[in-house]
Amino acid sequence: RVDFLKLKLPAASSVDPRHITQFNEVKDKLLSDLNY
């Protein structure tokens, strides 16, 4: 199981901010899909 919170923390310091934003958009979409 992927833990998004743990996944996001190390990435924030080493990945391009644009990729962080894109990742967060995908994450939000996945989370909203899980709610339905």
C-alpha cells in the first residue's frame, strides 16, 4: 500500500515544484475516486 503522505515528504525537497503540483492533482483525483 502506498502512503501518500510519506511519499510526498521526501519528494518535496528533491523534485521540481511543478511535479509536486502535478502529483498532488493526481493524488486528489485518486482520493476523490476512492470516495465514490
